Amino acid sequence: MIADHNLPVIFAGLMALAIIVYAILDGYDLGVGVLLPLDNTEHSDQMIASIGPFWDANETWLVLAVGMLLIAFPEAYNLVLKELYIPAFALLIGLILRGVAFDFRAKVHLDHKRTWDKVFKAGSIISSAAQGYMLGMYVMGFESTLSAHAFAILSAFGVTCAYALIGSAWLIMKTEGELQLNAIRWAKICGKISCVGIVAVCIVNPLINPFVLERWTTAPYAYFMAIIPFISFVLLFVGNAVLNRLPLKDDSGCWLPFVITLVLFMCCFSGLAFSFFPWVVPQQLTIWQAASAPGSLRFILYGALFVIPCILAYTAFSYRVFWGKVEHLRYY
């Protein structure tokens, strides 16, 4: 029997799982959209084809994360959505634009395809930037100050570049020829910008949040927190070295940039999650203060333990079925 005080921790872990899986999976297909060229129909078709079987299902993890926040931590949901209403609205608009553009570009005359490519690209940029802005405001404790909004705008740019980084890594793995070479070049640029973004968060986060500074400087937590930035910068350095050697004969190692970026995402997310735990809203609500009644959490947990493995299973199956290099885009 699970103790009542452990239930919020379990749901916080499940929500964290949904968020990081979403950031990785929908992150790369948002990144592909951000990078979509508007002057090369063949390349844009290949890029769309590389995410075609996955992009819609990837957004399931966002729905799952928001749903668990609403059901398991309703007070936090109300507060977070109140503070982030406008960027959350922009995120939804961006996702709608992507969905509409993805379907319409397949049905319009060739002369109008470029218009819907622009809409798809715009929707991807809006969605990525909105998520980055929300992350920045969260790190800043939802302060309504000029400095907080400035950092949130910087965070919006950083997250967009991070998504472009994992998107370009995905394209390196899934494509060949000229498009793959372009993806390698994009990855090098985005990797350098992402490095600057990580440094900015490492500086601002402890300065703004006293409890984060205490955790980062108090043993034994300080040792763990020192390892994460070190690993992140090592991954960026190794990733850049790998990109400088690609492509190799028989396209061997084309998967390395994606795996390196995936681990980088996990390190950065782990650092943020560990810094803020147990706060679900910085300096306002802990997971225990915001949690639903233990009986409700216990009932919901049974459903979550059934649903989440099912989502993981069909996600793994879809990637297994559509593994390998992308083929030319075809509509049936």
C-alpha cells in the first residue's frame, strides 16, 4: 500500500516523465518545422516526410502532462495557467497552425504549397518560442518585471534553438545527401547558441531563486548539481566534434548527434527538476500543498499505470515500424 505522502511524489515523477518525453519527441519535430526551408520544395517535402508518422502522436505527451497537472495538482494548474495564459494561448495557436498546414499542404495546388510551408514554419516557431517563454517565466518565479520578461524572451529564443538542434540531429539521422549536409551545418550553429542558453540559465536561476542557490551550494546536493553542467558542456563539445567528422562512409554514426542531444536534454531537464523540487510553483506551492486528496490520487494512479505503458508501447512500435532513412514524400 502506497503511503499518502508518497502519492504527490509519484505524480510529480510521472508528470516529469511526460514533460521530458514531450520535450524530446515533439521537440525534434518542432525543430524540423523551425528549420523548414521555403526555397527548396524537395527538401521541405523530405523534412515533412521524416516527421510525418510521428508528429501528431508526439503531442500526446503534452496532453498527458497538462492533464496530470490539472488532476493531480489543481491548485498549481490554476496558478500556472493564470500566470501563463497568454503564452499558453500562443502555444495552442502555433500547434493549430501546424496541424492545419500539415494537412492542407498535401491537398492544395503546387503553387500554394509554399504558403502552407510558411504557415507550418510559423506555427513551429510560435509553439517553440511560447514554450521557451513559459519556461523563462517559471524560472523567474512568474515575476512581472522588465528583467523577468527579458529573460523569458531570451529563454524563448534559447528553447527554439534547442528544438532546432534536436531537429537537425533528427534530420542527420533520417536523411542523406545535400539535406543531411545542411542539417549538420544547422546543428553546429544551434549547438553553439544552446550552449550560451545553458550558461544563462545556470547564472540566472540561482541568482533569482534563493532556494536554488542553497541547493546548488550545499553538500551533498552541490556535488550532483556540479556534475550536470559539466556533463552538458562535455556533450556539447563531443557533439560538435562528431558533427565536424560527419558524414562518414556508409553513413555510419549518423545517429550519434541525436543520441547526444537526447542525453543533453535529459541532463538539462534533470538539473531544472532537481533545482526546483519539491516546488511545483516556485516559492509558492510545494507538490504536497498543491496535490489533490490522497483518495483521488490513488484512484487516478491506477488509470495512469495502465495508460502510460500503453502510450509508451505504441510510441515504441511506431518508431520501430518507420525506422530507417526517410523516403520521398507520398500522399495516398
